Amino acid sequence: MLEPMKKALKFTVGAAAGLGLLAILLAVVCLDTVDYRPYFREPYYAETAARLRVQAQTNQLHEGILSAGFGRARLTPTVNATNDDPAHGTFRSLPLAGYGNRHGRAAAGVHDDLFVKAVALRVDNHLAVMLGADALIIPPEVTDEATARLARENGLSREQIYLSATHTHCSLGGWGQGWATETASGPFQPGVRGWFADRIVEAVQNAIADLKPARLGQGSFATPHWVRNRLVGGLGRIDPEFAYAVIQQNGGRPSVLGVFGAHATVQPPGMMEFSADYPGAWEKAVEEATGGTAIFLGGGVGSHSPAADGNNFASAERMGRALARELAADMANVVLTNRVTLGLLGLEVTMPPLGPRLADNLRLRPWLAAKLLPARPQVFLQVLRLNDTVWAATPCDFSGELALGLKDAARARGHRAVITSFNGDYIGYVVPHRYYHLNSYESRVMSFYGPNVPDYFVELIRTMSGIVDHDEDPG
């Protein structure tokens, strides 16, 4: 009796030791500590900086008389159909993108329409297009398909296409693959990508076809009562600026580009119909007042939530229309000019290794993280200069607090800066380094690339802005 017990105990101890060794081995293979090495001494930085130096040598400004055109395409899908017909935006069912706690449920119908809208700007025979979509983001795969078509059919380079999204959490999903992406956008449906890309192409081509002599004006106003810092509350800062550009065709209708940094999350997770949230209400109100086209671009929305008076469609409507009234009052003071300076600079940025965390100083190794996250080794940054204002498009939920610093730097040069998110790539949240150790959704769950990305991006945007201002040497 004693001998079998000894054998059983020996086996148990051996098995436990084996499992322990296996656990240690798995931890070594799968986990690592956070990489805090200075980004400016790393190969990815050197590679990006070298690429930027080359581009700076050939970058040119274009000055002359402005022509502009406006275009739109309806993005609203048709759901509850008998059969799927993605080419025409028709689906038996389609999830909403935005809130993970919807668990991929299908949309029930349409509350208000979604659109993709574009403005084409031509100066000195050089063309740029600025586009906004009533969507959570513009997914990278959709960007790839749309920009490939625009290059083939219209000769547009990626640098000439400035993308953003309203970040509504009630737009079409189903466009992403993989656990992390499908948590936010619902089960993958391949046909959605083609439909979304087609809407982008149609809006851009409509805008190009509409080019006519035009005038441009830009402005901004502070509206702090509509935004709050959701990450640290009063311990942090908010960017209260609503920035805008007005493009008026000679003898014709205007287009207004508006940028604000509050998340488009007035609608709650329980809202199961397609809706553009408060940006859609703003667009509609501006178009009713002007007879033109209104395009909302998500600003520095990282850490910034809307300070609406409720969480339903009526609240979104009130917020959007109030912002439209404030815009109308400020627009009365804007001076329009037909002479425009246009500058463009796009940069492929090599990223640091992936490093999503399980704990404050414990991250997944890049090889494992790449299986869970939709990561690319390079992403796109872009700046576009319109007269004295530099617009910067980022591939993330870019922090409103970081945007404040970039705007201060621009003012010191005698210029203005406008920062937008969701430029057709996506790498999660980029929030100030000082918040990296917070155990929060933005600073831990959605901070995919480690602690150095905020400073890395800010340096690149400042340098790129200086290049299109022609007052900074990238060294």
C-alpha cells in the first residue's frame, strides 16, 4: 500500500515540476517587460528620419488661384435584405461598429443616414482631396482598396488624399478580421470592405468632377462646454477648439470642414440603429443653413468625451445643432480668398515592436501580439497646409492633450494647427506619456506600441509641419 502511494506522490511531484517548467518556458517565450529605451536611439526611428530627410529635399509648396469641388456618396447600408449584395450595400444583416459590449449584434435598422463626403482642392494644377466618413474609423484594408483605385483611375497618390472619420459608434461594422478588431466591429463580412471603398472612391471622383473657381477661409472658436476629459477628469486638460475651413465656389454653394475633439459617443451601446451621432446632426444643420456640404472630421478625440445633456438621439441632435449655431456666428467674421498656398507631405512611419500589456510592466512579445492585433510595421502620417494653417492627419485616436501642444508649437511659428484622427491606418490610442502607467482602457488596453509613440509622433508631426511651412530642417 505504501509503495503505490510513493509512486503516486512521485508522479504528482514530477508532473507539477514539469508543468511549472512549461509555464516558465511559455512565459519566457510569450511575455517580456516593457521596452523603455529612448525611441530616438532605435532603428525604427532612424529609418523613418532618413525617409523624411529624403522627402524634405523635394517637397514643394503650390501657390495660386483655388478651384474646389464637392462630392458625396451615401454610406448607409441596406439591412434585413433577403440576400447579400455587397456591391450595392445590401446585406441580410450587418453589425454596428463601436462598442465592444454589443458583442457583434446586428443592426436593427437606420435612424439617420451615413455619408462619405469629400472636398477636392486644386492649386497651381496640383490636387488634394480632404474626405470625412460617418464611420468609426476608415479601416486600413478599405484605405488600401480605395487608394489603389484612385491611383489607377485618377492618378492620385496617397499623399494627396487626406482621410478622417467622425468616429460615430453607430456606423457599419463587419469590415475587420481578428479577435481584437471583431470585438469592436462585429463578425467579419468581406463584402463590407468593397462597399466602403466604393463609397470613398465615388465621393472623391464626384468632388474632382465638380471643380470650379473658389475661395477659402479658415477659423476656430472655443466651445469648452461640449467636451470633457474622460481619462483623468479635472486633473487633465481639454482641447475646446472647434476648427473649420469654409470653401465657397464662385457664385455657388459652400462646403464647410469642421473638426472637434469630442468622441462621437452621445448614443449609448443600446442604440442598435445606424446613426452619425452628434457629428451627423451638425452636418445636417450646417447644410440646412448654407445649402452646401458639411464634413465633420474627428479631432484629437483621445481622452475626450462629449459633454452632452443626455445619451440618446435627442441629446446628439441638440449638441450637433448647438455647435452648428456657434459655427454660424463665428463664420460671419471669416475672410475668404481665392489665392491659396497648398502644401502636402505624407510619411510612411516605421513603428516600434508591438507591446500590448497584461500588467503595468508586463507585455506580450511582438510575435504573439501580432496574432491578436491588426498590426502593420509601417503606418501613415500626413500634413496638409492651407495658407497659414497646417492640418495633420493621424492613424489613431490621437489625444486632445497632445493636440494642444502641437497647436501651441504652431502658434509660436505664427501659424495654426488642426489635428485629426483616423487617417486610414489605425494603431489604437496615442495619449501623453505621463498617463502610460494608468490602468485604463486608453492607456493600457488600447496602447499597442509602448510608451514612446506619443513623443515619437509629436516630433514627426512638428518636423513635417515645419517642412510644409518651409521653416524647419529635418536634420
